[in-house]
Amino acid sequence: MCVVIGVAMFLNGVSDGVTRGTPRTQFGPGEQVTVRLDPGTPSALYYNGPKATYTCKSLGPARLVKQSGQQKLLSGGMSWYVIGMVNVPAEGEYRFQCTTQEQVAARFGVGGAPADSAGSILGGVGGLILFTAVGLLAGAATTIVVLVRRSAARRRLLRSPV
């Protein structure tokens, strides 16, 4: 039973991690998008499309922090690249706009940050390991108790006069 619970936690963590680390709201070049964000939930800005020169800006108090390196996420058969992290001062609605210099079929998106999704996946793995270990320890303890009690009962039977 503990293994089943561990596997369920693992699958839940993985699916939750995958959905957190992908864009919830998508928009095209030149479009403005309004999204509800919370400073307690890390968010990121994503790009999907061919190689192009693009610029993105916040149309309000949200700050975009450029991402060093390149992170790629796969979701729904699409490759999303993290452009940067989104920092917001308070919970509320924030507007963003991205443009490309070239005419390309690009998509932009705002969603959960990859680091946040990694935590969910690691939590799922931890649940799998923890509940499997608890199940194995409970099984081992039960086996030891049964063996000790059977041995004691056998000794009593051998000692008793018939």
C-alpha cells in the first residue's frame, strides 16, 4: 500500500511540475497580454518559435530579469525557451508585450518558473522514496514480530508435557 501511495505522489509531483513550468498564457508578437501574478509564486516569460531577434517589456511595475544561459521546456509538443524571470511587487494583474524584428511565427508566454516546477518533481520523487521505505520497514517489522512470536509459541509447545 505504501508503494502505491509513493507512486501516486511521484506521478502527481511530476505532472504538477510539468504544468507549473510551462506558459499558462500565450500571445503573439506585438500583442499585449494581461496576466494575474503573485510574488509568492515564481513566474517566467517564455519564447517559442524560430531563431529571431525579440524584445519584451513590462507595461507596468513588473520587472523582467534576463535569464543567463538557456533553459528549454517541452510542453504539448512545443519547445519553450525561458527568456527571463518575472518579479512582481504584489499580487495583481500585469501587462506584457513582446515584439520580433523579423516576421516569424513566434509565440510568447507567461507561466510558472522552471525552478518551481523542479521542486514539484523532486517532491514527487521524495514521496516515492519515503513511502516505499516506510512500506519496506513496516513489512520488515511485521515479519520480525511474527517470527519471534512463532518461535516463542514453538518453544512453549516443545516444553509442555502431553
